Amino acid sequence: MLWWIARATSLVALVLLTLTLALGIAAGAGRPQTRVLVQAVHRNASMLAVVLIGMHVATLVVDPHVDLGLVDLLVPFGSEFHRVATGLGTIALDLVITVAVTSALRTRLGGRTWRAVHALAYAMWPIAALHGLGAGTDVVAVRWLTVACAAVVGMGVAWRLTRARSRTASVLAVAGLAVTGALAGVVLA
């Protein structure tokens, strides 16, 4: 039963992280009239994703068939359970926590600092997707869900690239598109 909860929360979290990333990309370049609505859905989807990730992690820690301790949540690649995939999950968890905490402190950090840290979401998404591909036991289902999510992220990044107003935004968009393409290649290989 715990495995099903862990798996379901992880898959729904992947979909929500994909939606969150796509909406974040859209909010940054959208029309002012729709930006407020897009940002509200982005925030709510990201909060729900964080809750589901918390449930995923908590379920795995208490599952007697998975050998994960609290230290494994903090130290990447220390777990014997799917060492690389679990290590990637730890890194993704750290990035999710960093983005969530800095978002809660956005007004105290200032716009430039917050944006720099928030850009970690571009790295977090493919790391989380690779974690799911490596740690899951139902690889076929996860593979196709990951491909679909990668397509959404790729389209969002491509759209953002066409609307980039700054060199930094263009570089981030190209990097995100390259990582998404590489992830899709790994998944389909």
C-alpha cells in the first residue's frame, strides 16, 4: 500500500511540477491582463506539488521495503537503495525546498536575488524527472508520462525563447530546451 501511495504522489507531483514550470515560463512573458491569473495558478500548483513531494518522501521513509533514512534525504548518493536515482531525488528535493523557501521570502530577498534562485527550477525539473525514471519500478508507464511532460516543458521553453527580451532569458531558455531534448533522448533510448 505504501508503495502505491509513494508512486502515485510522485507521478502527480511530476505532472504538477511540469504545469508549474510551464506556467512560470508563461507568466514571465505573458500579457499583463492574464499574468495575475497565470501566476495564481502557478503558485497553487507549486504548493500542491510541494505537499505531494512531502507525502512521497514521508511515505518512502516509513516504508519497510525501502531502506531510506532521514540522512538519505539530506546527503545525495548516500543511500544503498537505487543510489544514483535516489541521489538525484535528494538533489531535486533540495532544489524544490530552496525554491519554495525563497518564494515565501520573496519580498525580503529582492527581485534580482529571488529570480536568480527561482531559476533553479529549470535545473530541478529534469533532475526530478531522471530521479523518477531511475527509481521507479514501473518504468514503461513512467517513461511515457515523462516524455509527455518533457514535451510540455520543451514547448514552454521554446515559446519563452521566441519571446525572450533579455540575453539571460534567452540563454536560460536555450539551456532548458537543450536539457529537455537530452532528457527526451535518454528516455526514448
